[in-house]
Amino acid sequence: MRRTVLKGMVALGAVAASLGTFATAASAQDTLERAREQGYIRVGFANEAPYGFATPAGELTGESPEVAKEILSRMGIDEVDGVLTEFGSLIPGLQAGRFDIIAAGMFITPERCEQVAFSEPSYGIGQALLVAEGNPENITDYGSIAENGDLTLAVMAGAVEAGYAETAGIPEDQLVVLPDQASLVSAVRAGRADAAALTALSIQRMAENNEGVESTEPFAEVAGESVMGHGGFAFRKEDEALLEEFNSHLTDFIGTEEHIELVSQFGFGEGYLPTQTTEELCSGDG
């Protein structure tokens, strides 16, 4: 029976120095081979619903972990250990050997492709903003913030939204950079930010689960450029065998009835299937 275990609930952003020894020892053995022998693998997540998060009971779930669990089970790896960290620490944590896969719905971008190897994408999605209930500033998108120097926008550290803000012409002094979803909601509710930016499903869920805030209508462009993000699973570049095996099962799974049924509970479905390949996303095409 497949099991999911949450481990490594360490102080956010911390990367233990002792893990250098672990990473060196692990490199002596192929990661895929090691995971199959041990019967488990560690995945990093950042508590960003609906992409990857821990339930109150401590269960690792969300679109990315659930897809990962399904794919890994087909690879003969039945146990997944979740390692919680801040979003901005996911790639450093992967590289340091704290975990072997990032299962956090991370967008595939050319900059990230220089640091890690991505699977094919598992979904595609646009953007929305979280605003105060009633939307008193009539904010619709990033342009609303760029056009009014008195407004501030909260973004999550390490996420793509800061780049979208730059594209829209929002100066740094209008940005509030925060570590997680909870702090984004708190900032908007307390008036420390006039809006917060994330993907449309994240914003929708945050609005549904918190009083005093609401979501703008989703949008797919910023300053004439597409902001349709595609999320996938990240691997260390040297773990070629693990990535290849994972990808072979993932591409067979995405878009099937079984896949749609699995991710619909998180708001994903046929309208959120990928429209680009990882090669295109890493090169910046489209």
C-alpha cells in the first residue's frame, strides 16, 4: 500500500550543514536505484495550495504531490516523504540533497532550467490578484498597480510573480516580498498590501478560505506578454535516469481520465492541461 510521510518539518529556509555528507554519499549511487532499494523518496514542497500542501492531519497532498505519488508508484517507489520548506528554498534544498524531487507545482522558466532539470509540465494556468473585499481600489491586474504609485503588490519570494510585476512596470518600492500564502493573505487583510499576486487557482482558494478578501477575474497577459505558467517537477541535473523514468510515465498519464479525476479535487481539470513542452518553456519559445 502506498504511504505518504511528512518529514523534515524544519525551520523554514534552513539547510543543515550535515546534509553535505548525505548528498556526497548519495551521489555515489544512482538516485533512482537507491529509491527503489529503499522503497521511498523525498520530495520538497512549500505549503502552497492547491499545488502542494500539508493537511491539518499532516498528510502531503495537492496537485503536484498526488501526481508524483501516482507516477512514483508506477516506478516501484511506494512511499513519499514530504519535506517542507519555503518556496524560495526549494531549488537550493534540492541541490543540497535535502530531497530528490520538487513537487510544488513550480513553474518551468528559462532561469530555473539553468539550475535544475524539469519534467514535462503537468498543468498550465493563468494569473489573478487577491484584493480586499469589495475591491475598493478597482484593481484588475498588474497594470492597475503600475498605473498608481500609491498602491502596493505582495508577491511570494522565489515565485514568478515578481518578474511579472517588473514586466508590467511596477517598481521595487511598490512590492512587498513575503515567504508564503498565509503572509500574502495577512498583508492584504491588514492593508499592508493592496493586492497579492499568484496563480488563479491559488488566489481563488485563498479568497474562499479567508474572510475580508476576494479574487479578481483571472487574466492571461501582462503588458501584452503571456503569463500562462506551466508547472512541472524539478530534479537535480545529474539525476538523468530518475528524470527519464519519471517522464516516461508522466507523459502517458497526463490528460487521461484517471489524471483528470485525480486532480479535479484541487480545481484542475481539462481546462488546465499543458499547452507547451519543457523544451519550449526552457528556451522561452511561445
